[in-house]
Amino acid sequence: MPFRWRPDGKFIKNLSNTRRIMPFLMHGRTESTVYYEQHVEVEKAWKFVENFQKETGLKASILHLIIWRSAQVLNERPGLNRFVAGRRIFQRDGIWISFSMKKEMNDDAPLVVVKKRINPEWTFEETVREIQGGIKKGREGAKSVSDKEMDLVFLFPMFMVSFFTWLLRTLNHFGWLPLSMIKADELYSSVFIANLGSIGLQPAYHHLYEWGDTPIFMALGTNEPRMALDERGRPAVKDMMTIKYSFDERVNDGFYSIKALELLKNLVENPEMDLEKSPSEKALQEEALGI
């Protein structure tokens, strides 16, 4: 049926009418954005990463840990791995994570943007190896498919560039954009992570792009000492990372989405924890309802 087939996702038939009407009431991601902030304790996370590096000899960071855990959460709570296109809500095929970082630590250095399909069943080591391949390729200066497409587009006059972008948006609206273009474009992803902490900055709330279909932007900041409560409920200074989220509320309701982000926080703060041992969805709901 028209609008209901896409090469990168499956149309969701059993949504409530309240959810189905959302893309008609809020046409774009910009007016549908909800903002959320977390402060994540990173002491255990850093120890986990340092021990991993000693054991394997592989370079890793908290970014790798967050990507790994994000894939697990999106698999556990698939209602967040959705996107809106053509006024319809789709379940994404696979977990695709895009992330950015500087090639070098200076103002003029370009950003490296990498997009990877992450298998939630992978171990941390398997995830790190997959991510490092993409980062190495980007830092070596190899042009991505998107870069090559942009080089080709700007060989034409500006009015033709406007026509091409209109045509691609129209094809995407109807679900006729080729899968090869979707796979190559970093803005067609489950989540986009901007690692501002890698260049010594605190995060800002990032806007969502109308281009593509990414419903969640996650901005990571540097670690800094903050007051928090220890295990006994006493004030203590802890090393914490600020994460700021911008997400498209049309894909799912705030309760479901925020509980998923709280699950992610718990898994990053406790990197040795198995997902099966983390609080269940029912327990999280009961906690939120005060049961």
C-alpha cells in the first residue's frame, strides 16, 4: 500500500489512534522535540574500560560503552527504535547508531561521522572492534558515500541543488528512496551521538534534523565532579558525565522513552551488570507509579 512500505522499516499497524494522529498534528521533528538531561556516574564505567584495555590491548572509551549499551536498550525496548516518514510510524529494520568526533584536537579539524549497524547480542569487545574499523576509515580521510554524493550534487547550479533535495525528500516521503542511499546516510539512524566530551566541551541540546529520520540525538559532555548521594543516602562528590537528549515524541510516549533512557543510565553506571539482571520493564513502571 502507498506510504506503508519502506526498505528500512516496517509499518506499525496496531498503534492507538492517539499515537497515529501525532505525525498529522506535528509535521516535523523540530516541533515534536522533547528535551531530557541526565547526570551519569562514570567511576565504574572508567574502571571497566581501563580493565578492558589492559586485558585486550584495544583502545576503548565510555563512548564505546554507551554505544554498546544503547544497542541493548533499543533491542530491549524496541518501541524507541522507530521513526516517522510520510506521516506514518515505522519500526526500524536493525539498530543503526551514528556518532561524531573530531579527527584531531584543534579548531580547524573536520568531524568524523560514522554510522554502524550494531548487533545487541555482541560482546563489548566485538562492538569495540566494529566501531574502531569505522573510526579508522574516517580518520584516514576516505570519503564516505554521502561525501561523494555531495561532491556530485554541487557540480550543478544552485537551482538544480534545490530541485535534487526536493526530489529526495519526496522520494523519502513515499518510501521510494533507495536502500543504498539510506544505509549510506548517517541521518537515517536509530540514534545519533555527538561526543562533545571528546573535545573538552559540555553538551548542548542538539536539534533534530528534518532530513533523514533520526528520532534521537544524544550529546555527551566531559566528566566533572558533582554532588550526589552515595549508597547510604549521604551527600558525596562523584565524577559524572552530563548527557542531553533531544527526541521525537511522536515515536512513543514520554513515559516509555524516559524509562528506556533511565535503563541506559543504569547500564552505563553498572557496566558489569547483565541486562537480564537490570530492573524489568514491569518493575520500572511500578516504581514510576509508586506501587
